[in-house]
Amino acid sequence: MKWRGRQGSTNVEDRRGMGGKGIAGIGGGFGLVIFLIVTLMGGNPGDLLGGLQGADTGSNTEYVETKEEKELAEFVSVVLADTEQVWTQEFEERGMTYKEPTLVLYTDQVSSACGQAGASVGPFYCPGDQKLYIDLSFYKDLQTKFGAPGDFAMAYVVAHEVGHHVQTLLGTSDKIMPLRNKLSEEEFNKYLVRFELQADYYSGVWAHHAQGQGLLEEGDLEEALTAANAVGDDTLQKKGRGYVVPESFTHGTSAQRERWFYKGFENGTIEGGNTFNAKNL
């Protein structure tokens, strides 16, 4: 992706080295914590409660930024700026106002309006403060653990989290999450899959516009699709336990995640991403 020398976002909050400090208290209860989707790890949001609320925030280790981390921080800032431009335009064309989210960079642990989280949960979005949270060490995980190298794989991650912000602004989140108290876990998981696939679609919408601006380089699209494939529920479960349990899926299969990202990439509009009415995911 062509990003060097371009303007980054001003909506970046650097909390690296703060050891979870920065926001006091836990706000919103389970209704907000459920939004802490372990976006790329294939986990169930409900499983995060223990890890979020019980994380140790006493780290006082001094953080020293490496050259690689500095470059990656600049990269995700540029990607965030690009998403701001795309979604501001998309919302304006529909008579709406896009409220830009904040990207929080952290190391090891972080406090959010949704609770405490450790880096192990992966990148996440919290609607309580409308912020994206990323420990940049996840970039190495993409390359080594998930086999999804390349800067555009990380761009896909950022754009997916921004997709959850778009869902919050459009009211989708408010419609879906209350269903958790009305449905069985298995039935609610089906909605979570559609929720996550829609965020993948929105990520593809951003990629569509990035291509239109001539920002994509050879192999970028393939990097994003590889990342989407690598974090499908079926792929992660096969690697982790040797078999799959479809009723426990919360993010969609590898094929589904690839498909919806690519649909967004092809369509480039909000309207094509109604995963909740799609008969075939």
C-alpha cells in the first residue's frame, strides 16, 4: 500500500507503556463489554468478561519505541485517516454525519469504557468510548501465527474495526446486541456471524476507495483476502482443536469472511452490505 509521506490521522491516542492506565473504572456493564469482539481471533465476546475485568494494570515497565514500531504506528495512522475520508464521504452522500473514532495504541494491557483488556484479545472496538484499540505486536501475530504477511493485512484489521464503528453510528449494533438476552447462545451466534461479516464488508468498501485513489499496490488485495481467510472460525478451530463446531462460530468461516470483504471491495457502497437479510452468506 502506498502510504509513506501521506498525512496520518489526528485521532490517534498513544498509550504505549502505560500498562493499562488512562481510563478509570469500567463503564456500561455487559451490554458494552459484549462489543469487545475478539475480531480476528475467532473468540466468543462473552468469553472476554474474565479477561477484561481481571487484567492486571500495575505494569510500570518503561516503553521504548523501536524503529519498526514507529513505522507501523505511522502506517496505521495513515490507514485511519484514509477510512475517515471514505466514511465521511459515504455518510455525507446519504445526508448523515460521520463521527470519527479514535485509535488507541497500547502495549500489554489497556483500559477502555468496556473494561480492561490484555493484548491477547487482539484488536477491538469499544462503542462506549467509540475507540479502536490495537497493540501493534498483533502485526507480528498476523505474519507468524496466522500466516498473513504484508502491510495490507494490517490495513484490513484497522478497516474492520472501523467497520464496527460504522455499525455503531448506523444503529446496527443497538439492534443486534440486545438479542443476546432473548436468544440461546447458538441462535445469537448466528447474528454475531452476520455482524462480523458486515464489518468485513465495510472493510472491503474502504479498500474499494483506496484502489480508486491509486493507493493499492500489486498483491495488496491478496494480502487482505489471505488475512480474512486465516481468521475464519473454521480455520482457527481446526488449528486449535483439530475439528470445527459450527454452532459456536461467531465470526464466519474463512470462505465467508473472504467473500464479504470482496463484495465490499467490488461494490464500494454501504447498501450492498446487509448481511442480516442475505439468504446465502
